[in-house]
Amino acid sequence: MKKDIFGKALLDYQNGNYTEDIITSTNISDEDALPLPYLFRPYADMPKLEQKALQLSKGNILDVGCGSGSHSLWLQNKGLNVKAIDSSKGAIEVAKKRGVINAALQPLLEETESFDTILLLMNGTGIFQELALVAQNLKHLKSLLKPGGQILIDSSDISYMYEDDDGGQWLDLTQSYPGELDYYLSYKGEKETAMKWLYLDFETLKTACLTVGLKCEKVMDGEHFDYLARLF
């Protein structure tokens, strides 16, 4: 049962109760702090990949996994029509408190409206959970696009995390694809149920797009094995 620790942390920050950060870890990495202020960052503090995605957004926009609503708010302030969705009740509450006009507690696969731009940022492929579910999610995203519409999504090639000190690679042979991770969150001593989180390298994403009839182009590379892609 999901505890919505992420939402609780966002609400604490929004309500002025910021005392500590979210702690994250995966099955291949140690604990690391996710600073709450970063989740409320203004456009000027966003990575260049995110800034580029926002600049390319047009028409009627869907912000998938909107979190605290930072991307939606920037787009709204530019006069664009945005629908923000997230599976975290606390995140949607915060997004609304911050001024996001159209924010809904809703999984991506339950979305039925049509859009000119669909945004999936901050490792947008994570929401697919595992490689076996990528095609299903891409087909659904494609079905939500208006004629001439686009999907802007970012992710990372995390194969570097499997490198040892001499440059060789180790792989968990029980794991089907290196980008499939078990992701753990904890906050103020409370631990969230582990969730699946997917990092897709660009070539794998491009191949998956071809199988569902989507074109995939790389818009730009980020600063640390990450990239922004445009699907259409």
C-alpha cells in the first residue's frame, strides 16, 4: 500500500514545515538526499534539458508526473493551457495551492483527453516502470496526441553505474534490463513501499517507439548521461 511519502514531504515544504529532505536509494546505489527545495525550483534553476522541453511546449499541454507543479506553473504563466496529473495526492494538493489551475490525481493510463504536447520530465521514462511495459505506455501516449502533436521525454543511460574501477562492467544477470531499478523513498523515518523505476537509454527508447509507430529524435544531451527526446 502506497503511503504517499513524496506527497507528505511536498506538503511539509509548501506549508513551511521544512526540516529534512527525502532520502532515496535503489538496488544498485546507496542512500542519497533529494532536497525538497529542488522540487520547487524556478525555471532559472532547472536543468537545460527541462528548460528546452518547456520552450518547445505548445498548444494544449499534459504535464505527466507534475510533482509540485513547477513546470506547469511556468507554462501557465506563458499563457498556455496545461493539465497537470500525478499519482501522488499530496503533490496534486501542493500544485493546486501553488496556483496550477487544472491539476488532477490520475494515473497516465487513465487519461483520455487529447493534447498537442505531452511532457514527461525528471526521468520521464520512470513512470513506465519496466521494459515490458514501455510499448503499452507509448501506445497510450500516442493515442492522446492531437494531429501534429509531440511527446517530450527525458531519461538517462545508467550503464555507467555498472562500471567498476578499472572501466569494466558488472551486470546483475537476474535483471532483464540494466535500467530497471527498485526505487526506495524514506522521509522523517517513514519508508515508502519499493517501486519500479525505469531509466531508458536513447537507442532502446527509439527502438520501442518504432514498434508502436512513433518517430523518435534526440533533441539534446544533458550534462550527465541524460537526454531529451521528442516523439511524434
